[in-house]
Amino acid sequence: MTESGFLNINKPPGLTSHDVVGRARRGLGIKKIGHAGTLDPLADGVLILCLGSATRLSEYVMASVKHYRARVRLGIVTDTYDAEGRVVQERDATAVQREDVERALPAFLGEITQIPPMYSAVKQGGRRLYELARAGQEVERAARQVWIEGLVITDWSPPLFTLEVTCSAGTYIRSLVYDLGEALGVGAFLAGLTRTASGVFTLEKSLPLETLLALPGWRERLISPQAALADWPSIRLDADQLEYIRHGRAIPAAETTAGDFAFAYAPGGDLVAAVQKDGSLWRPRKVFL
């Protein structure tokens, strides 16, 4: 039997995302496993594992909106922007009030520009930035556009506070916290991070990997592609359209169809393809069935 689908894992702090994948491969006896969205070793929370043919959908699952609970420490800056780094600056943050932070937050909402931290997996010149950083090199990094949907303070215990973040894929929470600290004039680092949701995958419905591996019926925890992609636009194909799409041919797009990207499903509900709007046609971008 070939297992295919997604598993919603609650990653503990201290493990890399690759560590979790390795343990899952060994524990489940399945070689074809990947993940949809890296979590830093420091972070815990939702890590989506893709099994079997579901690995072909990782780019779409990875692109979903993310929700984080960030623990922010004011008054200290580290070289990694988080608790694992070396302290490079300390400033007095005793005067900072909750209202000061709340006034600073709107500047970070909407589309903003971020510069990836040196301690990140972004490649530059064929090498990971963290490799260069460990070698004592700091290089110019290309800025990237990200989207911050929401920023809410849920706990205020200075010099620590908790910030709930809703954001696009690719957002560096460490950079967000660093930039917020600079805007406040006192510096800050990310003291802890929990991913509470990624698309339809939530922390409440996640399981620690060791718990899942001990379940005789772990396959019942597999999440189907249809469920994983439930928040994406979709179209339903009839029998003729199904054959066209399966063979890489375009089909007419209904005038009422909104958006220029969707997932196409067979009459019986199986996922067939990712399709892209081309004028008045849907063209298959990636066929799965």
C-alpha cells in the first residue's frame, strides 16, 4: 500500500524540520516524506509532513497563510535575532509601555519589505547565509516583499510580551521582531516562537511525532489533498473536461469563475490538476491524476 497525504505534526523545540522528516521516515518506514514550510530549531508548533504523491503539492500547501505566537524580549539584540544567538547589544527598555508598542505595530501591517537575517537558509552565491555567518562573513541580502495581515499583543510582561502574527509564507518573524525593536529604539530578539496554524492545519489538531508513531492506526490521521487545499479556489470538471485536463489540454473557463488559479477536481472529488487562467481558458499547470 502506498500512503499519500499530509500529517499535522506538533514539532518540539530543539529539532530541525529535517530531523522530524528523518524520524518520520524511519518510524513509518516510508522513504518519500518531505515537509511544507521550515520551522527554526528554536520554534515549535505546526509542521506539515507530505507523504508519497502529496509531496508534489508541497509548494501550494507551503504558500498558505501562517499564524504565529511570538515571544518578544525587549532591550537585547542578538546576532541571530533569536534566543540562540550571541548578545551584541543591550539597551534600557524599562520606559517602553504597551501603548508604545501598539503605536509602532501599524507600520508593520500590509505589504512590507524584509531583509532576511544572516542566520537563515536563504542561498546567496551558492551558499546558505548561515554558512557565511558562521564563517564570520556578513553580506548584502536582497530585500523581499511579505504581507502581514495581523499583529496583536496578547500578553504584556515587560521586558517580555507575546505577539500574535498572521502573515504570508516567507515572512521572517525574527526579522519582524528585530525591526520592531529598532523602531522602538531599544532593540529586541525573538525569545520563543510557536506556529499555531498554516492554512487549514492548526495546532489544536496536531500531534507530536512520537505520539503519532505509536498509533497503530496512524494512517487514519492522514489528511487528504482535498482537505489540505480546502482554502484554495477550485473548479469541478465534467467527464469530458477531465480527459482534456488529464492529457494537458485547456478547457473553457466559465465567465463567473473568479481568480486566475484554481485546483480542478474530478466528478468523483479526486484532485486532478492545478490550472492557470489564460484568457478565457483554464490551462493545466501541474497534473496529479
